[in-house]
Amino acid sequence: RLQERRGAITKDYVAIVGGTVPKAAGRVAGGICLSRDRTSYVIRGKKSGKSVLTTYKRLAVAEHSTLGTFPSLSLRLFTGRKHQIRASM
């Protein structure tokens, strides 16, 4: 716990997502909460839900002739919220 408070522990992940990523690197910040239909989690403005901060960096992009593009991303989580990666992407 002391290491977490001092920032000695980082949470890095690699994810493959469908579609396009607007920039080669960036951040997703806001509040995580249930969607209006209550079937998934989404990131909204900072006043909604619990605060979330995720940064990403595009590593590569795979092309599939039928399915489209699949970027691979390096993700760093500064908050450890439930479904944070899924909601951020």
C-alpha cells in the first residue's frame, strides 16, 4: 500500500482493439459509470462516477482483409477501476 501511494507501482497492459485510434498517443480521463442502458461501463465527464485516468501509446496496426484494422496499444492505468480498460477503449 505504501508503494502504491508513493507511485512505485505502475499498471501497464497491452490491448488489441478494433477500429482506429485517433492519435498515436493520448490519455482518457473522466468519470467511469454504468451506461444509460446499464449493460456496460463508459467514461463520461469528470463529475460522473469515479475518476479514471488511462494513457495509451499505439504500438502497431494489423490489417485484416475482412475484419478491418486492429491497433495494438500499450496502456498505463493511473487508477485501478473496475472495467477501466474496456470503458477507456
